[in-house]
Amino acid sequence: MKRQLPTFVRRDAFTGPMAEPRGVRRLGRRLRRRLATRVPLLGRFLPPPPDFVHGSREHYFHFLVGYLLPLVHAQGRLRLDRFLVLDCGPLMNPLLQETLERLQYDFRIVKAAEIERPVAVEAWDYGWPSDSDAAVRAAVERIRDAWRGHTCARADCPRAANLLIQRSAPHRFYLDGSSEISGYGTSRRGITNMEEISGFLARHGVEHAVYEPGVHGLGCQIEAFAAARRMLGFRGAEWSNLIWSDPRARVRMLDNMPPATVIGGMMTRLGIRHEFAIVDSAHSPEDPDEALRFFTEP
């Protein structure tokens, strides 16, 4: 009989009952069959258990803070010889693959339907208790060390104390119905006058760089956010990179859908000073004077 391998899973609304241990899964299937018999089609659309989290691992924030980091923490505790990890989509899989290879793990990426023995990771994307601070820091340092010395495939990799964070155009995976949640990057939100803001700051003598995290390797993103002290941009998944930042960093974030409780909570846990600029539209301009004030005030 084939030995079943542990699979690191998120207990989320997308993995659903497959993230549960086998016995619990069997019970769930029985209940679904019973309901489906009594109420046709209902069993197919039952929601996941109420303690399951949301947020798809195919999106960078939930992938990085809600799957990769806690996975590395769990493996450090369990020290499994071999294990399986979940498919995270065409943009996240390369980051997952290279990170785990750099950590010299013996693993294989599988679809959710191929889960063998589920091992649930902690949902750090939705926060962590204060007694887990050391575990989070340790996982951050393990990944930072694994990517040390990485050479990004891009030539334009600025390292600056002041960063304007540019969102990326979405991969077709997030637009053609293939992803668990549609939309990504600029298809969701973005600053419409980034070039104007950059020029305005330059004319006022503010040294800075425009950085688009989504087109750079993970090692590059780690270095860029670690070097930055002030960052301005629209609310989005790329802010999960604050996990690499110095606690002295400051953030100004435009937000059209307040309150940003998840990312705001993470910044509070990390001790990063931040401010939100509430705007009316998902694609809005930044006020040049406010940007200048943010980058120049003591």
C-alpha cells in the first residue's frame, strides 16, 4: 500500500472539506450526500465550516503570510522527510517552488483534490497572537536567509529609502475565470498619477524610486522592502512584503474600501507606523502635496 504523505493545507473556504482529516472528511461527505438526497443540488453548495478562513493562496498576501511563512514554521517544528504542498496558481507556484528548494526540502506541489494527509498551517494572514511573534520572526528570517544573494532577473531593482509602490497588471489567470478569486493588481485598484507624483517629488528634491514588486523575484522584494523607510501606494497584496521591513518604516496607503482591517492589523503587529488616505474610487490620484508632506515630515 502506498504511503500517504503529509500535505500542508490552509483551512480555507477554497480547499474546503479536503483540508480536514480523513475521518472528518468522511463525515462531511455523508452529510452532503444526505442533504443532496433530500434537497437536490444543495449538497454541492454547502459553505465550508465557520472556522475556515477566506482569502485565496493564489493571491500574494494570503500566499505569503497565510501559507508560505506558516508552512516554513510548521516544517521547522515537524521536520518531515517528505511532504506535499498545495498548488497556488501560476504566479505563486514559482515563488513557492524556489523558496522550498532553497530551503532544501523534499516536496511536491499537488492540486487540492490530491491532498493525502492534511496538516493545517496557521492562518497568519488573519493575524497571530503575541505569543507567536517569535515564530513569525523565525520563519521570516529562514526565508530571508534562503533568498540571500539572489540575483533578480530584472535589471531595474531600485533600493531606496523612499518608495512609491506600483501595482502590476494582472496575469490572464486572474481574468479568464481560472482563479479562485478573480482580479489582481491594477484590475482592482491603483494610483492613476504615479508618474506625476514621482516627478513632483523629484522637483522638490526628494530622492525616491518607483518599485513594482510583482515583476521582481521574491529575493528582490525582500531586499527592497527591508531597505525602505517610507512607502506610499494603494492598498493591495504587495503590502504583505512589509513582513520583511524594518519596524521604523512608515507607510501611507490609499484605500477606497475602508477599513483595511487585515493589512492594518498586520502593520500594527509589526510596529510599523501607518496612515490611510480614504479615496472615492478604486483607481484614484494621489495628492502631490500630501505625498510630499509624507516623505519630508520628521
